[in-house]
Amino acid sequence: MINFSSHNIQKTHRSGYLPQLQNASAPASDIQNDDVKKASIYDYSNKIKSPTVKYFVSNIVDRISKEPPKPESNPIQADGTTKLKIGYANDIHGQYMKLEKISDALRDCDIRFSGGDNMLGDDRNEKVNRCILKYMDSEDFESSALGNHDVDMSEKNFQELTKDLKMKYMARNFKQDDSSKLNPKSEKGAYIHDKIVDSYIGEYKGVKYGVIGVAPVDIKTRMGHPEEYTDFEIGSLEDTIKGIQSEVDDLKKQNIKHVFLLSHVGHLGDRTIAENTEGIDVIIGGHSHTYVDGIKPGENLFLSKSNEPVLITNAEKDGNYYGKAELVFDKKGVLVGASNTLYETSVRPKNLIYKKIFDDIMGEPEKLGTIRSALPCPKHRLKEENPHANFVSDAIRNELKVDIGIVNAGNIRNVFEPGTIDTSDTKSISPFGDGMAITTINEKDLVEGMKMGAKSVVDDNGKPGLFYASGLVYSVKKSTGEILDMTYTDKNGKERKIDVNNPDPNKIYRIAADDYVLRGGDGITPFNQLDHAEKQFDFSEDKLIADYIKHHNNKPIDINITGRINIVD
């Protein structure tokens, strides 16, 4: 636990503040020990023939699954201070298999929040998104910022998914046209603003607190199908900050001392919000996929306009981590101490109860084959070569019989692991659910699109991400993100050099990619080639991966292809 106050945080320079802090460590082990017990009971319940006995055993499992591991305690201390333990996640991106491992890890927390992007993908991903929301409600997540991927689907599908949702979606800066109540703007349009709240007052054991939420200010360029959302406006960062302050002021008038902001603006935006508002204690962040462990002045600890501490959290992406923040407030409600710890999901065992719940929604997964070995995924998967993405691009090229199979780095959200692989694994690796398409592209547009992706190597966040292209090998200069050379290899193994400085506009390639890429997603306009598509499909990369593995006819597969994207000094 770190103790701090406005008196021991000194402004040092524009990059942040330096507190007089000690003892910043926190335990990192957070594995529940009753999973073996639950697994054995669940395994036994599956073998029972009698419906009555099976129901009884299932209830035992359910009780074990829901038993809170922490003792009852009063957050208001004898000395007048208040202690709250907050559990959080962000940018889960539809990774329901990761939730099988996170499972009940946050039940020892007093309140659970999300920084947004829980869901992912359009209407075709409805089952995945139902798994996510089932988990959020089952684990009592109280509220979530509205992320861009939370509205990848149509307005009508969002309305249906959230119809009975207990968790609140929040976005103070999201405003939908009231006329959509009676006259939706499209066939799949619906009025969803009544499912999204600006702020609310919560209470935990006598402690009242305010919660405000904001959506990303760049949501229109980062959502899956912006054409489905033509009837809303999102505020600029400046307007968003003004709106946040207005909500804080209203909460303070109601004598609310503790205020949480659920933000899907991104870490840099959260820093700007922290320093340009007053009255916020903690920002539960998301969108930028930033790994923020511990408390680091100038990184996730700042002073507000009123010279009071503001703590910012962010648990990276894809359910790889979840977080816990223990907070101490003085009698006036000022944050005077905290710890902030991220826990790695992969070290936890799967909770078979959640596996059963998700399988019931998704359907029993199909076994596909065996992965013999797999090279590790790079730390910076958006701007370093990833052998797992190379395999996916091969699946696209081989299954759709095209010259070049393309996948963007951001599409790959998990890794292949040695052992048996099934369709739930392939869905986890490529979870978006976008449709695939075959189209043509001239060499000039192909090279220009690849160049725009290559600029990711010099972007701090690796955006928009490299493009993996089965059929192409290219080199990128590390210091500038410039493509230095490129080679195309046809299906017969014949190589042809491409002049990256003078590509041939008359040379045409048949390519396949998902419709997000082929609509020019992430601003990659040279890849906007969907309007003349030869064929469009109502399935995504995950099906092609599954088919490609099956076509190996049970031969063990090695995920080991490298050397297609060479980052050079």
C-alpha cells in the first residue's frame, strides 16, 4: 500500500509528479484453490443419469462457484478513513475463453468496474457477446465505459443484447438523435441511448460513491460498422472534459465524496482528463491497451486541478490481465493511499463451470487437430513479426485460393498453444466475426496499404498495426517505418521483386481479407476495395483457420513461420 496526499506529491515537470512513497510492492499470486474441487464435482455431475441428483450436484457446484472468499468487513474505519477494494478489467474484446480463467478472481473486491470494449464483432458474433455479458453480470460488474467495440454490432443487436443486462453501460459524451426513438435511421437501427447512462450514485455498506463514464472520442473511426451508427454524436476531448466536470460538480452537490470515472478514451487522454478536472479520485481506463501495474508518478498518478491525487488504471487487452486497486480515503474523501496490481490470467486454471456455461451458449466446440509446437507471440504484436499471424494469413490464402491472403495484426487476439486445438481456440485467436471477401487490387494500392501498416513500427502504440500477407516478404526500416523492399511469391514458388518506390498500377492481384480491412478500416484507404469484390462470405478468419487445420489431416502442426516481415536497423 502506498500512502500519498497532495502534500507529498511534488510537480517535477510536465511529464508528471514525484511522491514521497515507500513500500510499493503488492502480492501477485491470486489463484483460487477450490477450482480442483469444483472441477471434480462438475465432472461427477456430468456422469449422473438421474435428473434430480444431477440438479442437486449442480447446485453444489453453483454454490461453490459463488461463495465469496473474503470475510465481511466494514469499509468505514474507526479513525474515519474509508477503504475500498476495486476489481477491474478492460478491453476483453470478446475473449470469453480468458474469462474461464479469470472466473471468480475478482470476488474478493468490493466493487467491480470495466474500462469498456467487453464485446467485439458485429451481429454474427452475438453468441460470443452473450458469453461476455453473462460473465459480467454473473460476477457482478456494476458498470462499464462504452467502448468502440461494444458497438461493433448493429444498434438493434446492441439493444437486444443489453435488454436484461444488470451492468450499466456508460458514456457521458455519447448523444443519440431523439428522433431515432420513433424513426430508426436504418433497417437495423434502434434507439439505444436509454441503455447508456451518464453517471449514477452507488453505495457499498454505507459508503456512497459516484460513477461517470465516457466513450472514446475517436469512436466513429474505431467501431466495426460506422454505417450502422449515423444518428449519434460524440464529443471532442475538450467537450468530454467539460461534461465530466459538470457531472462531478452535480455529484459533489449531493455530498458524494468518492468519484470514479470509467473511461475508454485511452491512457494519454485519461492523463489529460486527470490534470484538467477536479473531484475525480480514480480513472478506470481502457482503449489504449496500456499495461499499468503498480503506482508510478507521471504515468498513472497525477494531481488534479484542485491539487488532489488521481489514480489511473489500465489492464492491457484481450483479458490477458485483470486488476485490483485498494484505496484509502481520508475523512474528507481525498484519496490518501492506494495499491494497484495487475494479475496475469494465463497462470490461473480454467473454471469448468464457466466453460460449461459458455459451451452451452456457443455450442460444443469441434476438435480440429494438433499443434505440436508454437513460437512465442512477440511482446509488441502490432509492430513485430508474429508467427501466429503468419499462419492465419496462410490459412486465408490457401483456403480461398488467392494470390495474397491478408490479415491485420490487430485481428490476432490470442495464440496457438501446443496440444489439441478446437473451434473455440480458433475463435479466440481471431474473434471479430467480420465477413471475408475476395477482390482485386493493383500493385500501387497494395504497396501503399502495406506502407501505411509498416508505419506502426514507429508509433508508440503500434497503430494501426502491421499487415501480414501470405505471398509477400518485405523489409521495414526500424527508425522510420519505411518499407525498403518487397517480394511476391506466386503459388508455384516463383518470386518477383516489387519496386516499392514505383509499383506497377497495371499489375493486378487477387487478394482475400476480412471486410473491415477491405472497407479501408483504420484509415488504410488504399485497401478500400470491397466495392468490386469478386465474392463475399458470411464467415470470418476463424473458420478459415479451422478448415486449414483440418486439411492437415491430423498431421501435427508447427507454428514457426518467420522471415516474412524483417525489421532492420
